[in-house]
Amino acid sequence: MAYFDCASSAPLHPVARQALLAALEEGWADPARLYREGRRARLLLDAARETAAEAVGCRPDELVFTPSGTRAVHSGVAGALAGRRRAGRALVVSAVEHSSVLHAAEAHEAAGGTVVRVGVDRTGRVGPAAYAEALGPGTALACLQSANHEVGTEQPVAEVARACAAAGVPLLVDAAQSLAWGPVDAEWSLLAGSAHKWGGPAGVGLLAVRKGVRFAPQGPADEREFGRAPGFENLPAIVAAAAGLRAVRQEAGEEGGRLRALVERIRARVPELVPDVEVVGDPVRRLPHLVTFSCLYVDGEALLHELDRAGFSVSSGSSCTSSTLTPSHVLRAMGVLSEGNVRVSLPPGAAEGDVERFLDVLPGVVSAVRERLGAPVSAAGAGDAGAFAGEAGALAGEAEAEEAAAFGGEAGPSSASAGAVGGEEPALTVDSLGKRCPVPVIELAKVIGDVAVGEVVAVLSDDEAARLDFPAWCEMRGQEYVGERPAERGSAYLVRRRA
Amino acid sequence: MAYFDCASSAPLHPVARQALLAALEEGWADPARLYREGRRARLLLDAARETAAEAVGCRPDELVFTPSGTRAVHSGVAGALAGRRRAGRALVVSAVEHSSVLHAAEAHEAAGGTVVRVGVDRTGRVGPAAYAEALGPGTALACLQSANHEVGTEQPVAEVARACAAAGVPLLVDAAQSLAWGPVDAEWSLLAGSAHKWGGPAGVGLLAVRKGVRFAPQGPADEREFGRAPGFENLPAIVAAAAGLRAVRQEAGEEGGRLRALVERIRARVPELVPDVEVVGDPVRRLPHLVTFSCLYVDGEALLHELDRAGFSVSSGSSCTSSTLTPSHVLRAMGVLSEGNVRVSLPPGAAEGDVERFLDVLPGVVSAVRERLGAPVSAAGAGDAGAFAGEAGALAGEAEAEEAAAFGGEAGPSSASAGAVGGEEPALTVDSLGKRCPVPVIELAKVIGDVAVGEVVAVLSDDEAARLDFPAWCEMRGQEYVGERPAERGSAYLVRRRA
């Protein structure tokens, strides 16, 4: 059994565990009290704050502990927006922020504020120039993650911080995914982190607010944590979180290098081993331990289930998982394939043998899921150069229309029929209404060879993922995505055969 | 060393500790994930919810875990007020609620809402009729604690709940102090609790919202905890909290009886052992483990310090502690003496021997503090029936003016001088400006014998506690509190010698 979902939650680091056990004995009392148990708790809290501040790169009195990374983000965004109300009510975020940032942004919109979402390129990275352009005179706050939680791409935080400073806008950096590996090397104004992402316990986040940044905590407050995080301090967990952060930092250089090489291996081998795969995210400017790829014609939930049965715990940004009905907003913003999506995030100490076993198991698991779905069998075998590896955003570019053509001889699906949709005149219309990802794309792949090169196929679909997966499929297969037209139910997605 | 401040934070119950250790191994993963570690975490979370719901007396789907009791109260108040916005914007609370409720009320006021604060009697108990009267057609929510955290008095929750039901107003019960001892036996609509008060770990609160209660969670939300408590679940601590609650409940009958008897002993013995003491709070309808008393002419911080040196950890609602500059709002609402205030709250397992040792040590500690302050030495010795024990709100009534008179022969303090203040004509004015509790009261006690019976002494004071402590002193000493008049600095407090 191998747990490869460290980006969701890291197992507790042994040092954090030890600190937690010690602090359960020494740090359960109220640090606001004057008696010995309280004073002891206060000493532990102060020491933990100093340790965390040193790791974050700020002063201890700039840092408070919150009940979670999510709460740190919520409090940070709300407090900074309120502190800058006179400047304006616009909030700038990247389109690929963690949901905690996007939820805070939605709450701001619901309260009458405005939100500007800066898009990303195909690697998931914001353009510093585009980000700078989004900053206006009415911008109260800007948010940018240090690195993306789904695809691992590092954001140009230093450049964006300079643009923010020039515009006089505070920048909140969500450093949840990167804090284990090092401090954020940029002039941030606010920073949020989450202990269970770095091997600390659940129940602890941190929020740093630089001196001089206007900040007005929202909601009821009390005397705890400088008035910025109400409620009794979760002290044993805070102590463990700080100890864990220091420990992972000491190991970050060596372990980061080791995991980077393992991820490199996955990035290189998966497209060789599995046909019709897109590896997403920046191949170089990325988190050391995280890699994400999407498998065409695969149902993400089935894939997770099969990998779990084979002993691998990974996660997926596919829409077709039971926890969500829409594809990941990150994959959507990147414009990459969402079906059959797998995120592998290696925990510290991940064994090379487990990674090798994962690479052994993956091809069979993917092909079994594809077979069950009746997906087109790729003419491209294992190691085929035509496999799609979206490294650095560049597309492999080789279309493999032969595969689709191989299905041309079969009778079209019963739902396929010729018809007119909008201005384009499709040679063939496939009705995929009511069918969930990845079935609409599979049905398109099966019929594309039925029309002549230059002709258009229309697929009717009401699946949320279709909007993302049809263009992504076209890009992967060298076909032309013509566009989407509203239909009586759902939309008609038009694809012109080019190969 | 004896820790007698369980009402601030209870030491971790052994069962909770064991559950925490087990859950650190089994429950660190994200319960929203589909792989084995996630499913295992989900099972633990579901089981903890069932256990907690059973202890609370609600359905599991009515209960969410929050990061603390404070956050449970904040979220509960905000969500219930928002859910009932159409009904009105008035919030009814008792004057002796925990600060988390009062802070939520202040936030509501700051946002334009209104707050009605229902007063209490001298035992700290709200009158059900007065509470019912406070409920109006525009009342969105009512809050009442199950029992007071500073003096232990149980509130008439069942009667207030009936009044609320009759008025169609939801009632939020802050059960933080009583949940260890049993469910709240009343028809509440919302209920909040805090794990570290019942022997669970820090970092866990609970909020129950009955089905059918209008509730609109405020602030950014996510998919966690039915959308009512955003952020990664603090799962090992939640598991420990639920296990701890079940464990303390199993022991509640026996342990409650044992602690009740120990508290009874303290309530009876302290007024016998220490002169000029007021035991506060309801002597019968009270928490089993908590007793509070106030010592005349004593500085609360010095008292805590000396008790700490003697090996006892207790807390104080006095103003003269370094963590606060105003007397406890609870003591103020009760109208009882705030100086030299001590709260003893016994943890489960508190040793009878420690309680006896506390009773041995206390008289010497109090008299040492009094001596250092130059306080009047009471003529009433240990065991004197004249000692003031405010049981059931009845006053001992016996004035001990002899004591004050004993000081009459001495020269008045240098700052004492005759003068006119307002309509009353004080025979003597004492300038206690700039002096902190309990000094102004000590200075009054020293001079009261200098004036004839029927004459008035004025004390000039700018101490926050004076407003509370002068009337309380008069009530204890059988003197007449005439009233307070604004002075050039602070106020003049007028006292007529009656004995």
C-alpha cells in the first residue's frame, strides 16, 4: 500500500508526533492563565510561534495560528479587504487558487465586492504581466498561491509581488503547498499556511500579516492570537505543527531532490507506458513531489478505485468522481483534459520501489478501465512517441487519427444522426445527452473517422466536463475544435476532422 | 500541586488521550477522499459524530464539529441570526453569558442589529419571566448558557426554552460548562459545546442545529461539515473529543456526586475559615465541581500568585489581575464583590486531600495578602457567624462595623478631607484616585468609623471595580450605599455609616 496523496494531507511527521505527545502533557492548560500550567502553556505557544515565524520568514508578532489553512485564508482575505476598504472593493485572484481563496472571493462578491480572476497558461501559471494589468486603483487585495495544489506549477510570486508593491496593493500568498519546501521568496504582505500539508497535525493553520499592512479582523474577536483568531488555542497541535515544520525544512533539501527525481521519472515514463495521456503542469518550475496527468477515455472515479485496489492512494481532478460533479477549476482554467485525471503527490520518505510498482500497475489499470468503457483502442502502443505529454505547455502535436479511423468501419452509434446545428452544417450528429464524462468523448472518437477530412461532427452533450474535454481532445488528436452552440438540451460541440 | 481550574480547560481524559493516539495512526487522511486512508478517516468521523450526537441528544446530521467552542458559538449565533433575518434583528442574551456569546452579540450590534441583555439575580440566575419579557416580535434569536462558567449557577434553560417556543424564537444554549455532566434537558434549537472543557483535546467544538431551525451559515463555506464549518477536519482530535465525552458521561454520576460533596465542603468551610468572604453563585442549582468566592480587601492577582506558590491553580474574575483591567462581567451583573475573587473548579479525580490542603492554606494566604495591603483586620475570627456567605442570594446581613470602628482611632489617610460632593454633604472625603482595587475599599473601611452614624463618607475613585465593590462592601458590612456622583476625575462614591 502506498499513499501518494500528500497534497491532500501529509502523514504526521515523526518529530511532530513526538512534539504532540509531549505537548499533550505540558500544554493543555490555558496560556492566558497566570498559574504554572498556564505559564508553561504560554512558553510553549511563544516558542512555537518563534519557530513557525522563522520558517515562514517573518517576525513572531506578525504570525498567528488559526484552526486550519482554510480559516487562515478566510481570515486573511476578509481582514485585508476590510483594512483596505477605503482603497476600493476589488479583489484580484488567480483562476487556479485553492478553493479556500475562491470561496473567500465568492463571499466578497456576495457582499457587493468585485473579483478579478487572472487566467493561467496551459501549464497553470499566471503571467506576471497579465496579473499586473489586473491591479487597478480600486484593488484592495491580490492573492496568489506559491504553487498550485493540483498540478504543482510554481507561480511567479516574486514578480507579482513587485507588481503589487508598485501598485500599492497588498499581496496574500497561499503557501499551503510549498511551505514544507522553503519560505516564499518574495515580498508578500500576508501569507497563509496549513500544518497538515507539511506533516503537522490537522487543526492548525497560520496567518502572517506584515507590520504596516492594513488589517481589520472580521467577525467576533477575543483576546487570543492578537485578536486575529478567536477561540482557545489548539496548543498541543500548534506545538507539533511548529516542530514538524522545522523538521521537514531540515530534510527539505535532500528529500526534495530525491522526490523531484522520482516525479521526473513518473513524468517521463507515464506517457511512454500509457497511450493517450497528457502530463500537465510545468515540468521544471514545480513542486518537487507532485505530478498530474490525464488519461483520455478514462473515468476518473473508476481509475481511482482500481488504483486503490492495487494499493495506491491518489486523487483526481476529474468531474467523474463521486465527491464532485464538475471538473477541477484548475484543469478547466488550464484548458487541459480533465478526464481520467490522476494527481500523484509523494510524501516525504516515499519509496522508490512503490513508485516503480505504480508505473508497473498503471498501464494495466488504465487499459482495463478503457476496455470496460468500450473506449477506442489506441494504435499507439506503449512507448509510442505519439503519446501526448503536455510538457511546458508544448503539445506533442502528433495526431493519431488512425485510431479513430479504425472505428470508422463500424456502424455509428445508434444515436448518431446527420443534422444542422447553428451556422455550421455537421456531416454527423451524435447524441450523448445524459451521458457522463468520458463517454461523450469516447463517442466522438468512435465516429470522427466516419466523416471526410474537412467535415464536421456535432456531439450533443449536457455534461459539465464536455466543454473542457472536447477542445482538449481536439488538441491532443490534431482535430479542429470549431466551437459550442446552445442546443435544445445541453450544447452541441462541433469538431472538424483534420486528420 | 493541584489544578483547580477545570472550567478554563480540563486535563485530557485518559480515554480521550488513548483515542487521540489511535486516531493519529488511523485518521490523518482526508475523509472526503475515496481511497482506503480516506474511507477509514470517514468512518472515524462518522462514528465520532454519532457518539457526540448521542451525548448531546440530537441526530448525527444535526451536529457539526467546529475548531473550538468559541467558533461554535460564533457560527451558531451568526447563522441563526442570518437564517431569521426576516423575523427581525434583535438578539436576546443573558448578561452572564460566556464572552464568546457576548462578542458575537457585539459583532451583531456593530452590524446594525440590536441586543437585549437580560439581567440576573445575585446568584447569577436569569429570571424566566424577565427572559420571556425580553422576547419580542422582532427577536431573531435567544441565547442562554446551561450553567455559568464563573459561578456555576445553573440557568432555567427548560423554562426559557418553553418561553422561546411560545414566542417562536429559536434558543441557542451554550452548554460548554455542563456537557460533561449530562445533556441539556430542554427543548433547545441550537447548542454549542467545547471539547477541552469536558476533558477532550483543544481544537474541537460542536454545534448542533435542530432540523427545522432556519440557519444560514455566514462567511465563506466549503463542503466540510455540511457546509457549516469550513476547513480540513481536525479528525484525530474530533475522535478523541467524542471518546472523551462518552467516557466522562459514564463517570458523571459517581464523580459528579463526589465533587459536589467536595464543593459543598468548600462552600461551607471557606466562610468559617476566612473572615470577610462572600461565597457567590447558587448553592444548590449549580455545577457539581465549581465554587466561587470573593475576599474583601484582597488583590485578586496577589491571591492567585500566592495560591500558585502554594501549589494551587485557580482563576479569578477580579479586575486586579494582569490579564484584565475590568472586573468580570458576570460578577458585575450579579452585583457581588469582585475583589479577591477566586474560582475553584475541580477536575474529575480531584483528590479530597488536595481540597483539604487548599482549605488549610487559604486562610493564611488571604491574611498575608491583606496584611501586605494594610487592610483592616476583621474582628470576626475564623468561624465567625458574621462571615458573609451569599448563599441562595440571601445576605448574611450581620454588619461588622466594629472592625471599621477599630480603625477610627487612627489618623485618617492623608488624602482624606472634608468637602461637598453634589447634593449630599459628606462629613469626610477620601481621595483614592489612581489607586486600584482593592485599595479604595480598604481606605473606605479605614475611615468609616471616623464619621458619626448617619454621616456620609465620599471616596473619590477612578477604578473600574469601584462601581461594583463599594455597593458590595456596603451590603456585606451593613452600611448604606448612597450612590455615585461624577467628579472632576473618576467618581465620588457616597457611603452613609449605619453601624
